[in-house]
Amino acid sequence: MSDVLRLLSGRHLDPSQELLLSTVSGVASTKPALIKFFDREVPAVSIITTKSFQVTVNPGNREPVICETETGVFGNSVGLRNPGMEQALSELQRLRATYSFLSLLNVSLSANTIEDFITLVKAFDEVADLVELNFSCPHVSSGYGAAIGCDPTIAASYVQAIKEATRECKAPLFIKLTPNVEDIGLIARRAVEAGADGLVAINTVGPIVHIDPVSGTPILQNNLGGKGGLSGRAVYREALQAIKAIREAVGPDVPLIGMGGVFTAEEAAEMIEAGSDAVGIGSALGCVDQRNWPAYLSAIKAGAEARARGKVYEGRAASSFLIDERQMAYERHIVQDVQQYGASTAIITLDGKLDCKAGQFAFLWLPQVGEKPFSVAHNEPLTFIVKERGPFSQALCALKVGDELFVRGLYGAELENRRTDRAILIGGGTGVAVLPSLARKLKEQGTEMTILIGTSEAAEGKALLEDELSRYGSFCCIADDGRPGRVLDRLDDLSLSGDEAAYLVGPEIFMAIAARKLLARGIKKEHLSLSMERMTLCGIGMCGECACGDRLTCRWGTFMDWEYLEREAPSLIAYD
């Protein structure tokens, strides 16, 4: 028996043992930096689970892919978005080579065929402490159509074939089961009889259609009519019953990681009482600020252990960390004005307002079309700048006065800057939408500003937001006229003392080069901030896509100081 199996087997029978917490596939621990974050900063977690990797790159479904219809109740149709085997393995190899784990690493794998599962297991064995086979995947061979884990015969045949082909591999095989079956206990037993070393349950319930209460339309954007899996608070009781059924079917010794809607210490304790040897925490992390994850998970662990041992837990309750309001709610807005700027940019003005601070952003949503995050250019009237790039931005640019547009947010935190007497604001492209809120903050602090904007096109001789930004300080628009980097060249002419603060927005390569120029001119690292506008799918920390190093911009805000980037995310600024 491997050390992992020895650690987990029969653990639910002994309440005196330490509670083992696990992250959940596809939630939070989705990138190498976040995996390291959980291992380094969250001691309550004993098992860290990756997203489900496939042999080839999978871009997933179009956004929205995550929604929240009630507080703590989520739908998702991410579509197994992942970088593919080659990149994922390379990233985990580098992490293993440079970092010693305290926790167990559970590598989740997804495939439609036995052959692909075998390929994946063999490839990731060198980096995994245990391997999770996601059997909620569609089975496409031989004319089946249901998920692999929905049929006991198919599930058993997959387990047996994979186990036989990977006997030389060290990592035990855990099978993740779907609850969308008549008898989950039967499928669990057949999987174990076929050679599964352990089990994980449950995956999401459904799929179902998730309807937005404001628009009355399906939220999720996919080819299934907006259907997606259900997770969060709504699935807890079903998950608990599934764990009981699995444990009764497979006996006391098979390792079982239980999950599904666990938000509190009491619920974690109930999962152990039902037969789980470890407890996964997933959707709940979307209801807790990332900065509170360590304390929140410690409270779950300590509170559940106290209950198991018949003691009174006197620390801060895990439930007190939970955000008790819906965070992904849409508001309907009406388009008041659409102004074209240059050949491919639109300035869209809506009714209503948002109190957006520097570092925050919102999501724009067109039902049945798509969703993306955007910086707020003006709070009142509510204004966004959209560059026409793909189908969704094209649809936004085509909006007319009177059309509906749905907005959710704000997300991210306000920039906490060191006050200086002078500051330089440098922007490029549509990233300048970040600057008005920043300029207002600096003005309130009494900071004298120099603002440099680089643009590839200037409409009527003016840069984007020039009228607004020029009110805050010395303003200069530099059109490149087809020659890249002219605004960067202008930095050499600035008169600098070294005590100024510098704030950079725009493409990452633009900011990295500008930053190095400013550092060479004497700007201090601690006075240098970059707006890292990362792509995000949720805005609340669940998807992990907006990770900048180990910080989620949806929680921390978009501005990151140079010292942090240099230490935790050097690849993002590795441009010369």
C-alpha cells in the first residue's frame, strides 16, 4: 500500500485524527502559482487538486461559463478549459524541481477514451502524489454518449484497462464520480472491484439551465442551451447522501475524498461522519476573499475537529468569513450613447453609475452573445471603452442607443498606494480606461501629475479620455504614426528626481519596457505600480484565471507593485 493510501484509508473511523482538507478540481488551485500558494500559505489544506488536464489544449466554452443565481449557488460550463498535457506537465515539472511540497498533489485528468487516460496517467505520474480520473466526461467511443461514470459496466471497463496499463506507475488512481446516476454506490463498488485505489465524490449536479432573474434568460453561453453543472450550497445534502451510499457500498477501507457544497465546519464534520476520509472545499472559496482563505480553512479544520472529538470550538467560526450576498448579480442598463473613436474603438455610455475605484473592474454581458471584464472609464455617466477584437467586442461596438446591456461588479480592491508629491501616469491603448479613477485618487491626495498617453490612432487629434485626463495634470498624447514605442522613447526626456511614483497601464510588454526605463532613471521599485488586467471568468476567485503570481486580481485589484511582480510573477515582466 502506498503512503497516500495508508494515510487516507479508514481515516473516517477515527475522530481523533487530524482532518484532511482538499481543494477541488477546477476551483482556485488552477495554476502553478496558486498551487504553490495553497501549499505555502494555507497550512489547513493537505491535498491540492489541479484542474482537469487533457491530452490536447481545450479552450473551453465561451463566457459566461460561471454564474451565481443565488448566494453561494453556482452554475458552471467551463468546458474543461485547460492548457493541454504538454504545457501542464512542463509547469508542474518546473514546480516540483524548484519547490518542496508539504501537501499532497492530486493531478486531475480528463479524457474520452481509455487510450487518452492511459497516456495522461503515465505522463503525470512523475509529478503526482495521487491521480484523479474525472469520470464525468462524455464517453464517445462505441456509440455510448453518457458520462463514463454513469454506467457501472463502462466505468469498470475503463478502470480495469487503465489500471492494467499503468501498473508501473506509483501514483494511486482515484475515480471522481458523478452524482447524476440512479445508484452511485453500485458504480463506486464496480470501480473499486475493477482496481480503483480510491474515490472522489461528488462532481457537479445536473446539468440544468441557470436563468438570470433580471433578464429572464439563460446565463451560461454554450451549445447546450445554457445548461451547466450545479454546485455550491444547493448540492450539499445530495453530496452527503452520496457519500453515505458510497461508503456503505465499498466498505470502510477504501479511501474516499468527499465534497460538494461544504461551506462550514459543521458541514465538513458531517462529511467525515458520513464516511469521507478527507473533505474537499470548492465553491465556498468563491464566497471568501482570497486574503481570508488561510484563516477560513483553518477555522473549518479546527471547528470540525473539535466537533468530532466532542469539544467546543471557541475560535472564530468559519461561517463568519463567508460573503453573505450574491456577488455575480447583473444589473440592466440602457445604452445612452455610442461614440466611435478611430477605426475600431467605441466609447459606450450607459444610464446609471458605479463607484469604481482605481484597480477595480466590471463585467459586461450580452445574453446569448458573451461576457468580458472591462475597466470603468467613467463612473457617472457609466462609460466603457471597447476595442473591437472578437465576436463579443464586435457586438458591443454595434450597440445602438436604447439597447440593453447588463453589468455585474465591481470586482477587485482599490489601489493602496504610497503617497508621493509627484506621479507619472503612462498609458497605452484602451488600458487608459483605468486612469481616470486613478487620477482622481491622486488628485485627492494632493499629488502633482504628468500624464503620457501613447496611441496608434488619435481621433480628431485627441487621445482617448484626453479631455478628462488633461484636467488632472500635465498631459501629452503621443501618436505612434505606425512607429511603435514612441511614448516609451519620450520617457528619456522626462525630468525626474527619483521620488516620483509611476503608474503604468496598457499591454504587458509596454508596461515592462516602460518600467525598466523608469527604474534606470531612478524611480524606486516601491513607487512603481503596473495595472495587470488579467482575463477572468468569474470575478470572485473561483476560476483562478486572473492570477497574477499568486494574487487574484478579482480580489486584490489590478495594480501590482514592481517588487511583488519581480518576486512572484517574473515571467509577466520578462520583456526587454
